[in-house]
Amino acid sequence: MFNVLVLIYAIFYLILTQIRPVWALMLIIVALPAYLIRFSLVGIPCTLLELMIILSFGAWVVKILKDYKFDLKKYWREKRNRASYPFKLEIVALLLISYGAVFVAALSSSALGIFKAYFLEPIIWFILVINILGKEKKASEKIIWSMLISALLVSAVAIYQKITGQFIFNEFWANEATRRAVSFFGYPNAVGLYLAPIVVIMISFLQQKLFSNSDNKTRKNILEIVIIAVAIILSLLSIYFAKSEGALAGIVAAVIFYGLLVNKKMRQVTLATLVIGLMFIVSPPKLLDYAKHKIILTNLSGQIRREQWIETKKMLSSNYAWILGAGLSQYPIKVLPYHQEGIFVKNDDPNWLQKVRTSAAYRAQVWQPTEVYMYPHNIFLNFWTELGLLGMLLFTWIIGKYIYCAIKLFRSESRRKRVDRFVILGLGAAMVAILVHGLVDVPYFKNDLAVFFWLLVAFLGLYLVDYKNKE
């Protein structure tokens, strides 16, 4: 029955790619969590998200072949006269490095699956966004409204879970005293990883709507502003209910980045808010201690992260791992010889170390078992272990170039007084949110997050192509 439903949906989606290819891509954005629906396609593991990307790409290729009557030389001749793909050299390098990481992993089926889902298909998705949505009027609004609908769906489930405790299948997270919303996902931090950059983009979109036609607000403008504001509030509530502190920190960092750059007035407000906020934090001793433990990672989750990074450093120091990494999907295997079964959790007791050494009962009290995670939970170490040193440096370059291009383009569009400048800066700020959250989590190596990352790159790329065409 399940396979029949998947087949019916595939037929519906294929028809949609033929009659409304833009809608088909918008549906992918709305349904990014559809990677959770898994099945086999001719014996190959697949997700509904992957199926939609493959069908869209196939429909696009067939359309090109028909339009050019299978004369690919003519297609390439005409393509030379168009603006080239943004980030094209980085994309080629990434495909080569990630495919090489499959060989480092001894061509394992899991490594091939990671390559397909986290690199090949997201880059195919990037190509689709540039070529299909890039030809659309108001492409940016269509992308953002699709993100907004997706955020509302994820938030609606998370808020319902928080209120009722239903559909949270982990007993600890479902318990009222320790409840954490997970929405469609299997764990709470996934809510923050998904929603945080969308919240930042929606904030910039809200400012764009407030500044457009500011002297003559129509009912449609007002309704749109209300919907965007509600989506932002519900998304923030969902992140809070998921207790995703990394996501909240990422949003705060992104808003500061945005506020400092958007204009002089907002820069002053941002700086004043920062000063007041810091004064508020350092005044009450309890709040200062809380902030200190979070920042220097001396709380429980922070100590676990630090232990992970120590183990990862040891793994990378062995043989040629510091150059090649562990290979795609091999980190849990390669780090296992260096893994500690647990840690003694430090606290504020000045006699903590002495008690650990002398008291078996105290050791049992502060002992925290630790598991082997799929990734090191640090954006740089994640890429280093999976893709090697070159892969980590390449992604650092891509993220840095992306933020640089967003700032440069924002300043250029500000001189032209284009309202789109707010969204352009918002795209840069969204990457800041991903980067900050990624210091303690895994913001890329997950089906929806990998596709979303390349959606952001393609989104900014649409503005870059448009700017080059107007030069």
C-alpha cells in the first residue's frame, strides 16, 4: 500500500513538473522534511525529497532536449553568452573532493549514499533553482513564501507537541517536566537547525515588506506583513520549545550581523541593545554564571562536546587522517578506538577532583556515559572528518565567499535603493546563523539541511547573476 501511495505521488509530481515546473520546485522547498519518507527505488534506498529532485531534474533535461531538438552544441553555444553559474569552480571542486572521500571510505554503500544525498543531489537542486526559478519574476518572493509555509508546518507540529506531549516518541522528551518538541524530526535540535536560518530570512523579508510602498499600504501588504510576523513568532516559539540553544544563539548572532550592516539607524539601535543586554547579563550573578557556562562549554552538553572534539583530534592525528579525513560516513568507525565510554562531569564544587579520586559513590554520581556520534558536532570538524583537510578548507571558502558576496551585493543594491537589499543581507545573516549554530552541531550533514544550504547559495546566486547581467 505504501509503495502504491509513493507511486501515485510520483505521478502527480511528474505531471506538476511538466505543467508548472516552478510550482514543483516550490513544493520541494515546502516539503524539505519529506526526506523522512523513505523507500527503495529499484533496490536503491531513496527518500521522497530525493525523488522530487530527480523527477524535476529529469523533466528539465527532457525539456532542454525538446527545445533544442537534441542539438546540444546549439545549447552550449547559447549558454556561453549567458552569465555563468555562481560558485561553479567551488561546485566542481566539491564534487571531486566528495567523490574522492567515497574512495577513502573504500567505496562503501553508506559512503555512496552520503555522496548522493548530501552532495550530488543538492548540487543538482542548485542547478534547477538557477535555471528554472532564475527565469521567474519575483523568484525571491516565491522562494521565501515557500520557506515560510514550510516553517509554519514544522512549527505547528512542534507547538502541538509541546502542548499535548503527543507524537514525541522519546519518553524523556515527551515527559512534561523535560519536554522538548521535535516536530517531524527525530530529535529536538533538528527543529532549530531547520528553522533558525529561515527565521532570519523572514525577518529581512518583513523589513522589505515594511519599507516597500511605505506611504501606501494596501490590504494585501498588511496581510502579508501579519502572516510573516506570525510565522516568525511561531518559529521562534518552536525553537524555544525544542530548547535548541544553539539555534537561538545563531539567530542572535545573525540579527546582530544584520543590524550592524543594514543602515546607520539600525546600527545604533543594535549597538545600544548589545550594551544594555551585556549589562543585564553581567549584573545578576546567576545569569552571568549561566552565560559563562554556555560560552566556555562547561555545562553538561558543553563538556560532552569538548570530549568529542578531543577524540576527533586524536583520530585526525593518526596516520593520514588529518589530510584525508575518515571518509564519508566512516567517522563513527574511525573514532571508536579513541572514544571514552563516559566523562566525569565537572561542577562548581571546589573539591570536585579530590572527591572523584577518593569516592566511588561520588564518581558514580558525576559519571556521564557518552555515545559515539555520527559527526563531531562542529561545522569545521564535520567537514574535515568527512571530506579531509581540502574539503574543510573548501567549505570554509564557500561560506566566507558567500557572506562576502552578500555584503558586497547589499551595499551595491543599497546605492540603487532597491528594497531587495534587505533580503540579500538577510541571506548573508542566515549563513551566519548556520555558522554559529554549527560550532556545536551538524548544520549540513542531513538531507534537508544539505538541500537547504545549496538553496541559500542558489538564492544568492540569482541576485549575483542578475547584478552581472545589469553591469
